Amino acid sequence: MAVQPVVTETTFNRVFIVDDDDLFRESLGLNLAEEGYEVVDFANGESALEFMMSGEEAEAVLLDWRMPGLDGLAVLRRMRECRIQTPVIFLTVLSDEIYEEAALKWGAVDFIDKSRRLPIILQRLKLITEGVKPSADSSGQTPAVIRNGPLELKTDISRAFWDDKQIDLTLTEFAIVLFLVTQQGGDVSYRQIYDIVRGKDFVAGYGPDGYRANVRSFIKRIRKKFRDVDDSFDGIENYPGFGYRWRDQAGKGGGA
């Protein structure tokens, strides 16, 4: 007879870790617990699904891609089919875009290389648990939808659309686009973008400017995703030596 986990009321953010690597799961769980998260971990997708389908909830699920039995994508598909909408971050060593595309289609919000350090995982969790927060408008209200020409950002669900076509951005990529757009054409430095990705004051490798290559990689991926639906997309301009800016699209046509 299976022993049911004892669930106690807590004010901490709750995270599920689903990974068949016992040492990785234990290490990550202990680190997250030290940061104030309540952690429930599972060695396989089947037990995690059973727990979630019993009504247990979390702020986020950290999900391994490669597992025996149900792999990570199968777990995500089952979750969505059962209307379990908990945000999912994949922990993976797979870098091929085909994996990311498949997972985003089923509602994953982000990907993290399993070799990344804890502060990076914490920053991604922070984006989920605290939300992607745009600036308040002149009335003091946070807009649920931000439009700029063909661009539409739905901040309540962290989804981006271009000419009414959804752009499959990860939560981190959405946060970068949102930040660029809400700067109203102002220049955004590499460091400001890197703080969104890695957390404020995170120390990058490869010297004092080591973060720039990382930021360029993110911008390249974002541009490609927009150009996949509009090959003339030119919304992100480079300010050489400093960073990027969002090109005002207000005069361009687009979906209503």
C-alpha cells in the first residue's frame, strides 16, 4: 500500500522536482529548500502525475526530459490533457530546437541546461513565482495586454503574438521582449538584459564582459522566432557596444 505524502500548510513557494537521477534530485532539492522553497521530489513521471492528479499543487514543476517510462514531454502532455496548468521548466542536456519547439507547443515555459548553477534556476523560478512584471501605465494599473503595431504581449499569460500569430517564446525570452518594449524605444544595456536572464549582479564567466555573448545568444534566438512567422521582422535593433533597443512598430500594420 502506497504511503501518501503528508502535506502541511506553508507560506513557502512549492516546487515539484521530477528526475530519475537520485543524486541530482537530492542536491537540487536541498539547495532549493535552503532558499525557502517547499520541495516535493519524484523519481519518475508516473508518480509525479499520480500526485498531481490527486489535487496537489505547486508553483512550478522542474521536469527532466529523459527518464525511463514516461519521458518529460509525455508527462507534460498528460498534465495538459488533465488540465493541470502548473508551469513547467525543463531540466535537460538536449539543445536541439526541435525539443524546445515540441515542449513549448504543450505549454512549457522555459528550459535550463542541467549543468547550470543554482542562481540561474532560482532566477527562472522567480520569474514564475513572482511573475513577469511590466511597468504600470499612467493610471497606475499594470496592463494585461501591451500592443505596439503588429506586436501583442499578453502579460497575464506571458504570451507574445505578431500579426495574430503566436510566437513560442520561453518565459525568459518573453521577459526580455517585454522589458525592451516597455522601455519605449530607449536603449537597454547588455547588463540589464543579463540581469533578467540570470538575476541581478550575477557574476558571469570569461571576464567582466563575459555575459555579452550569452545575451547575444538570447537575442538571436528571439529574432529567429519572430522571423519564423515574419521574415521581414526588424523589431530588435543593436546599439553597438552597449546593448539593444526595441524599434517602435506603432506605424506598422498588424492584427487588431
